[in-house]
Amino acid sequence: MEVSEALLERGKDRFEIYCTPCHDVAGTGNGSIKERGLWPREWPDASLHKPRRQKLPLGEIYDIVRNGVRNMPAYGPQVPVDDRWAIAAYVRVLQNSYNADLAQVPEDVRKAKGWK
């Protein structure tokens, strides 16, 4: 799989459709289901930024999207293979960016965005 901007954009789009109700747009696990009180207390936290989840191989993230895990349903029947890989790649981007330092952003990108 070649990781490209197009793949990550597709992953972001699919993530926002299928994943944000539980994981929210930042992957912190505070999605609309939790906000509306529909997240049972006995269910585990849905944050994608837990150290154990950040260490998952990309293929395992793909497998979780395909087959589900614990209370998360399987999206294999709804999400095509290429989109599952795109979601997995985007999840990794979310995880890597969550605790990123601005110094890790290339200088030309920081200047173009006006970030200091």
C-alpha cells in the first residue's frame, strides 16, 4: 500500500463517517454516543491514543475495522478493502499527530499555514 495524501484524505473521510460516533474526530473516544449518554459505563474507553493502541501494527488496525473488537462492530461488510486500509492509515496519522510537537512540522508548511 502506498501512503499518499489521497489515501489519507479518503481515510479521513471514511473515519468521519464510520468512526467518529464513538471515537470523535480526534480519536479521543468522546464521540456523540458518549456525549448523549449512550456509552455504557462497563464498555472500555474508545480512545485511540492509549499507549497499547498506539503500538498496534497497521494490519491489526485494519483487522479491527474489518472484524470489530469487543463492543465495536465489524465494518467489513460495509467498508471496502481499500477504504479499510485508508482508515487504518488515517488512524495512525491521528495517533502520531496527537502528541506531536510543532517543531516536527516542516518549516515551509509552518510558514505557509502561519503557525509559529
